[in-house]
Amino acid sequence: MRESPVIADRVKDLIAQQLMIDRSLVVESARLFEDLDLDSLDSVELIMAMEEEFNCGVPDGEIAHIKTVEDVIQVVLTRLAPSDSAA
């Protein structure tokens, strides 16, 4: 999937805001729980904020696979991608 710098920046900004951390810490390779100190309540709030910000739902089955900032970006990009994209 193509990377969208605008979406990636919006995701990173939202993560920094939700976790009340410096934006410079939110890099693609950052692990949410280990590096950014996300806890279970934070994870629920982050998913809810992402769904609201990007007006898309994240299926429960995908949530368990989200481990890094890059994973969050990819989930958002996947959810925003047109479902009828036949190439």
C-alpha cells in the first residue's frame, strides 16, 4: 500500500496528542506499548480517536495486530482506501 505523508502525519499527531507525549517520539518504528508506554485504556481511547478522526471503523480482529505506529498508519490507510479499487 502507498504511504500517504499527510495521513501518516495526522496519525502521528493524534497519537502524540492522545498519549500526551512529544511528537518527536512518534516515529513509524515506535512500539506502542514498549516505547510509547501505551496501556490498555490508552489503546481503547486511541482506537476511538482514530475512528472519529478518520471516520472509519477498525475491526476488533485488526486491533490485536497493531503493535507499532506504522501498524496504526497502515490500518488507517487500509480503512480509507476505496473498496472498489480494481486495478
